[in-house]
Amino acid sequence: MLRHSKILVYRLMPTNNTRWEWFIRFALVFFCVGFWRSEWMLISSPLLIVAWFIDGGAYRLNQMFKVPLVQALLLLCALLLLGLLWSEWPQNGRMKWLKYFALLIFIPFYSLMNKDRLPWALGSLIASYLCVLAVGVYQWLDIDAQGIPLLGMSYLSFSAMLGIGAIVTSGIACMNASIKLQILFVMGTLTLLFIQFHQNGRMFLLVTLISIILIIFLRYKIEMRKFFSILLLMLIVGVAFAYSSPAFQVRLMQIKSDIELLQQGNHSSSLGYRLAMWDVGLHGIAERPLSGFGTGVPEKYFDKTIVTYRNGLYKDLPEFQETVHYHNDWIEIGMHVGIPGMLTLGFLLWGWYQAFYRSNLNLLGAGLVSFIFLAGFTETFIIFSRTPILLLIMTAIAMNWNERERES
């Protein structure tokens, strides 16, 4: 029955299948290049979905449903849709919760991948990453910019992008048997870390270092002498990078300033604001642990609650920063749809790791998933505009690479 359905689809299309194959490859390439800018995503995402339908992707959904990562993404989005039933209307504000649904683009992208299209997707992703990196480095060196203003990329997104790149290069170095390639990828890791040390994203830098250490530990856990030697070398390099970075030293001073303000009962700082958000968020989850407050309501809840919560200790915070999200993936989803949403987020991370584990890339998977997990404690990383999409593209490519290796 499935075979006849596919035949019917192709009969409805022009007979020149080569032309459609080139269109599909173009859609993959354009998506790997276009996700770096939100405006381009408005074109590249629909184009990718059209290519997926042309390729008969709808008839392969049964196969996609067997992938744990796809199951988790669908379950998370289904819970958010269900949460609209007890949400408040009309919805207003930025409605950042809609970004969760952008993660579903993984389904058509992965479904379109095969051994012939893999080089096109991989090549365009590497090329676009290097181009974005070059622009970021140029703007940092030329105008001492944080992030990439030319692409509308904040310093947090740029730091996260650098961290992901450093984790990938370190993971490949640990998995590679060739000494020459190990040296090449280690140099790539050090270069990306050096640039990251000069960005203001201190938490993403810390998370990156922890994730790389985890990869090295898993690789050399039987040879602990080597592990501690590499760890010592990393410490020396890290101190040297920190000493050479004015941005890193400024952020260290800011931590000291934030702590001093907290001691005075003032939460109008980066650290203080996050602690206040987490405090109110955990209070809200405790009020409605099973259902949350409904999709789209959390930011309203914060603004209403701080007027009286803890005798109005946080009531002036909206003047310091507009309430957008809770700077924590777990609290954010818990405020939307309660503990079921938090459990689903855990399922999502497990499914993400399984995608790498089943592709015999467990070291890389451990590093990247630990990065997602740890980053989610200080930011709503899952709904960042670019980096989660970057990770999903990399995951789809890794899964298809393993399938191609097994076929050959």
C-alpha cells in the first residue's frame, strides 16, 4: 500500500525527477545556510517542507515516529498545544513559546537526508559556520563587538555557537586514530575557545569547558594519568586565555559587583535577576505542579506575582529588564505545562543522546547533550533562535552518516 502511494505521488509530479532532486538539494543547502538569520528562516523552512512533501516524506512518517528524538519533540509540542486549553487569552507579548515548534523542522530535514544528499548538507553547514565565524571574528577585531551585530546575533548566541564548535572538534579529536587529524582538531578547539573567552557569555564558556572535560574523561577514563595530564594542560591554557581577555576580566568583576548588590537586597543585576526569576518560577510550579499555568502565561505570572511575593522584594525588576522568560529551560517549561513538561524535556535530552549513541558517536553525543543540559540551567537554551537548530542539523547529519557507513 505504501509503495502504491509513493507511485501516485510521483505520478502527480513532473517526469523530470532529476530536476526535483536538484530542488531538494537546494532546499537542504539553503536551510543549512539560511537558519543563521530569522528572516531567511521564513523562506528556508517552508522551502524545506515543500521539498519534503515532494520527496514523499509524509509517507515515511511511520519510520520517523520510531526515532526517540522525534517522539520527544512531538510530545513536547503536543503538551504545549494542550496547555493552551487552560491558558489566558488573548495572548500577548513576544510569545516565545512558539519557538518550541521550530524544533519540529528536524523531521523534514532528517527525512530528506540520504547518502547522495549528505555531502551537500554537510558541506553547506560547515561553509556557513565558517563564514559566520569569520564575520564574528572580523567584527570583534575591527570594532570590538560582542556577538555579530551584522547578523543580529547576540553575544550569548555567538558564544553558544563557538562552544558547540569547540565540543564537536574536541569530540572528533578524541574519536580519531590519526595523530595528524587529532592535532588539527585540537588546534581548532583551542582557536574556538580563545574566541569564546573574548565574548561576554561566561556561563556558555563554563558549560563548554565542562562538556569538553566530560568528553576527555569518557575517552581516557581507563587511562587516568593521561586524563589528568590533559586536564592540567587545559587549566594552563584556560588561565592564559582568561588573562589575555579583557571581556573575561570584566565579567569576573561584574560577578563581584552582582554579589555586592545581592548582599544589599538589590536584585537589579544579571545574577540577581536570574535568582529572582528562578525563585518566582519555582514558587509557581509548586502552586500548580501538574498543569502549570498554561502555555504563554509564565511571563504574565511573574509580573503579577512580584507585586506581593516576598513583600514586594522583586516588584521593581520589570524596570530593570522586560519579563520575557525565566532564564532556565526547566522552570520555563514547568511554568507552561507543569512537571509533565519537565519530564518531557528530560525525555527530549535522552532522545537526543540516543540519536548519537545509536550512530556510534556516544562521545560527541555526551558532550553536546551535556552542553544542552547545563546551558538550560541559566538560559532558555531550547528556544534560542539559532543554536538549537544548528544542533538538530548536526544530529540529522550524524545519524545519516552512520547509516551511510553501515550501508558501505
